Amino acid sequence: GLRDDEALVMFFDTPAIQPLREETFVWVVTKSGLRWVPAKLGRQALSREVAALRCGLDATAWNGKGAERCAALIGLNRERIPAAGQPLPFDTARAHRLYLALFGGVQDLIAGKHLLIVASGPLAQLPFAALVTRPPGTGDLRTVPWLARDHATTVLPAPSSLKALRRIARPSHAPLPMIGFGNPLLEGPD
């Protein structure tokens, strides 16, 4: 079962079958609640948004013909395509809009929770921790309200894997707790 501080978040998309359009649904289960809401984007729009965000995070996405694809997704002209070693154009406003599309209808249910995420389709390629939970203020990426600042996230291949992991997990025998800090330096325009 789920702990008090956990929320299982699952995403399901449906294809367009006339007269219905494609849709994505968000299903959130906590120890004390359950909600099923439509996301604001269908599968094709999610594919485009995820690909655009990955262009701002993955330098290899800009290799070869990928540079033209990323520039088109982000809306950059050829003169602004980043050269090798230059900062990538991560769009924090886009990351916030995607957060709202996916989590906007369940923010109250996931507040303060460790998110156990089951994603498929285009969302399987999304680094959820890079979503932005509130409108970004300045261009300083160190102050951006990343999802990772508010929520621990674990991506699971299926809901059943949670039960399997809990069944075989053993308590730690470490004499002292371990703590780790990470603060990547992301440079460049947002």
C-alpha cells in the first residue's frame, strides 16, 4: 500500500477514434484519496512539448539534423542555434505550462507528497524533475521552482512494480544516514 507521504501518479492516453479526440488522463491515488482528471494536452501535443523540453536539456538532441528539428520545436531561427559547448535554450515557461497541463488538476492532492510516477508514451521520455511548479521569475535558473525542489520523484514501469519493490526491499543497516546534495549549474537563456 501507499504511505501517507506518497502519491501514485499514472498517465493514460487514448487515441483519436471518431467522434472522440485523443486525450490524456491523469490518475492520482494517495492513501486517503483518488482523482481522475483529463490533462490539457493529447498525445501528439505531449510528444511535441516533451521533445522541445529535451532539446533544452540534451546536447545530443542538437546533433546533425536534430539541430533543425530542435530549432523548429523551440522556435529559434538558424542564427540562434547553440554551437557545441554553448548553453542550451531551456524554456522554463514551457516547463511550467507542461506542469500545469499534467498536474494542474491534482496539485492539492499531491502537495507535500513523494510522487511515484507511472508514465507511458511520450511522457516516458520526460524528466519530470525538470518541470516548473510556479511561474518562473528571473532568468536565473538557480531560483527556478523545479518540481524536484517540492517533490521527491520515483518513476516506475508499472503500478505493480511498487508492490514488488516493497516486498523485496530490506531496511538499511548503515550506521549513519546518508544525505546527498545536488545543485547543477544550468547556464543560458531560459
